Amino acid sequence: MNLKHVVGMMALVGLSGLAQADTFANGGFESGSTSGWTTGGGYRGGSLNSAITPGDFLAGGALNSDNGGRGAVIDKNYVDPNVGALIGSTVLDGSYSYRAEDTTNGGFGTVISQQVKNYTDSDIYFGWKAVLENGGHSQDESAVMVLTLTDNTTGQLVLSRTYNAGNGGGGVDSRFQTYGDYFYTSAWQLERLSIDQSLSGHDFTLSLLAADCQPTGHTGYAYIDGFGAYVPPVPEPETYAMMLAGLGMMGWVARRKKSAKV
């Protein structure tokens, strides 16, 4: 994992009461669409991870060639086609989430981004899950997920995080598990981006990029949900039970429960 804090940030209690903050429009995708968001995409086959940013795939960017149509808003009945029920619920809260990039290879990347103006809340919260296929490549060539937060008021990059499927697992952290050639997160990763008091009232852009590997033969995508100023609820265990039932695996659950009573 690559983690760069370009501008110092700290938790601030009580700031949200000072002014009415703009917040993320359609932050949970409950409109069933990407209304309020900007999406884009393009081919990254000729570009290493170290050379690409989310902005490259948005309109006007060097790699932009489409509107991000390989990404999709998905509902709570959606089952991941590569790791299945191992990833758990693909929706953090409500009925919908967004999947950045498609679930097959091809060398493409997809970005979803939103700008909030006059942001005076003390935190930005959201959740994500990722599936990154290991193709035996170096970290710079592998399927990748990039998250950035930019302060548009000052032009500074506040936060940048990168996870990739580099051979050996050096591009992911302990939150990721493996299934075959896939690195994936089985639990929703809840992020809290704490905004320093000196940045209150600034405009911010939060962007997420998910991309296939540079040699084009291995997929990379991410699920995101629950953007806003407050902590999103974690899915209840019943969510996973219902998914297992849909896949004919309730016998496994019953055996686990029976063993627990012994």
C-alpha cells in the first residue's frame, strides 16, 4: 500500500455545527444512478501505475475516451462474478452501491468523482471494497485502485492511497484476502477523512480510480458506497446469510450453528 499525506489532517470535534455544509449529492447512490457524480474512463494499456491519476480518465484527461460506462450502479442482490459470496454484501447501506470498472480484463480504467463546495463538516466518510487480480506483474504494471482527495481551494492533494495486485502481495495490506489469483476485501473498509480546521469551508474533490493491469490481461474493480459527513452503518450479518441462501449454501451455515451449540 502507498499512503501519502500531503497536507496535515486532524480530527476536529463540533465543527459541523458552525455552518451548513454542502455534502455529497446522492452519496449512497440511492437514486439508482450516478446522479450528482462525474464518471469517466479509458484505456490504460500503455501507461504504468506510477504515471496515471484519476484525473487522467475524466473529461479532458490524457487517457479519457469514454464516460465510464463500464462502471455500474448495482443493487443489493448483486453477486460478485469472480469471488462470489466470499466478498459478502456488495452494498454497504440502503439498496444500491457503485462498482468502478467492469469485472473482466481488457486494460481499461474507470473513475468516479464528486466535488463538494464550502465543506464545513469535520469528516468525510465512505466505504469501499476491491477486487484486484494478480497477474504475476510488478506493482507498477498490476491492476490498481487509487483514491484521492484534492483541496480545490488551494490546489493541493490532501490524500492519495494506492492498492495494487503486484506479485507477492506488496501492493495490498492485511485487510485483503486471497482467492485464487484475486486479492479482495471481504469486509467493507470504512474510511474517515478528517478535515483540519484550517481547511473548513474549502472545496474538495474526492475521486476513485479502478483499473485493469497495464499488460491488459487481468481485472481490477472496486465497490464504493455511503459517502457523507456521518458514519455509514455496517451491513447486518443477515445480509450475508441471505446471500449464502441464494447460492444454496445455507447447509454450511446450519452446520456452523450446530457446532457452536456443542
